[in-house]
Amino acid sequence: MRAAEMDDRITRLMREAKIPGLCVAILNKGKKVHLRAFGLRNVEESKPLTQDTIMSGASFTKAVFAYMVMQLVEEKILDLDRPVYQYLPKPVTSYEKWADLAADERYKKLTTRILLSHTTGFPNFRWLNPNNKLDFKFDPGTKYGYSGEGINLCGLAVEEATGKSVGELMKTRVFDRFKMTRTSMTWQPGFESNFAIGYDEQQKPLGHRRRESPGAAGSMDTTISDYATFIEGVFARRGLTPKSWETMFAPQIRIHSKHQFPTISNETTDQNDAIQLAYGLGWGVFQCPYGKACFKE
């Protein structure tokens, strides 16, 4: 498909789905070959979306965080299979966010590998529970269940092991490395002139959350240009040894869940066995007609 034909199709599909703005980056053989922004970043003010528009990175943050964590593993600051509570100067349950686990010592089974592969047993977020409390839905390491809570716990362990904030580590180890000048784990004054606001299914504006503190599970703001640069760097295997890179994309747990969300469900399926659907460390993986493929939802 030619670029112009693809752009026309994207524009038509956006119009049919009532999508106000969309950014697309295509890489071929590890290099950016097509980068486009479509539509508006602010419908009410008719402001165009551009390649440098700040957008919420949301859960794309987790893939970048996992890449950074693998650097710490290489440097033996972290061990993938050491229980993360051992990196903390005080009991996990003495931290306010993790006090709900006081009566369940299964938290001692949680390792960096379990946290990054989404096999913690936690719900995606505690507010999905009727009582808003964090709990285990299954034994850690036994099956897949997507969880931002697990990634945030990994962020705490990283901060305690390094003595640095997740925001600082992401900047120095990832954003600066790839010259991602319009990417940050917290809101920056320089973003004010060009940022996108979100819209719900009824085209209601949702605004843009200005994060004041970094969160490993999803606080990153970025642009399509910067994130495509990150992907380009990852697939050039920059910043990691071959062993670490392969480990990050190696299947850690096969996925037999019928649905991604809600994350905790007993419904299973074998429909994805043919593509060997699985989760690595921070990235989903599967087999396609072209070989190994990965994704970050």
C-alpha cells in the first residue's frame, strides 16, 4: 500500500469511528519510514495534532520502564528472581500503598520477573475491587493477569535499590539516551503549548492529566516522534546486551485468558495457542507468519 493510500484509509476510518485525532508511526527493518499525525488535538479550539504533540503515554510507559529495569538487571542492581521485598528498607506492608497485604504473606513471593510479566495475582488496579483494597486473586507466578499495581510495586523496589526516583532513572537511562526531548514521567511547562486532550466514546473532552509524581505503570507523557524513536532504538538493541534483550522478549507465561480486561477472570481459551500468545518482561509476545512479534497494549 502506498503512503497516500494508507493515509486516505486512516482518515476515512477515523471519520467513521469519530476519532478526533490519531498518530501513526511505521517502521520497516527497524527504521522509521512513515510518521503522520491526523486530526485535532483539541476539537473545541480546532488545534491540529502534530508529530510533536504531547499525548498521554499511559500503559506504553510499562514497556519503557521494563527496558530501563533490564539495564539494572544487567548491572546486578536488581535480580529478576530475588523477592522484591528484600530490596526495601522496611516491610512492604509498612508502606501505605501496600498495607492491604498485611494479612497475606504471598507478597514475599513477588519477584521482578513476576511483576514485569503480569503474573502477580493482583487486579489491574485496586479501585476495581468493590472495597478499593488491594488483594491477590491467585498465587503469584501461576498465571497471567495484567496489573498496573504490580508494575508500581516494581517501581518502588527500583527506587529503593537505586536511591533514585523512577522519573530520574527513566530520564537518564532512556529519554536522554534516545534524545526523547518531549518525553517525561511528569508534566513539564514546555508541554503547555502543544498537548492533546482525550475524548470519550461520546466525544466528551476529558482534558489531559498533569502528573506531578512519576508512576512506573503509566505516568509518561510523550509524542509519536519520541516514542517511535524509542522503538527504533529498542529494535536496534541499543542499551542492552543481547542476553538481556532476548530475556525481555522471551515468553515468561503463556496466556490462556479469554479476555485482557477485566484482568482477573477464570474464563480460558485455547484459541491463541497457535500463535503461542505469551507475556515477556513488560511486553507481550507471539508468533506470526514473519516470526516473533511483540506488542504493548
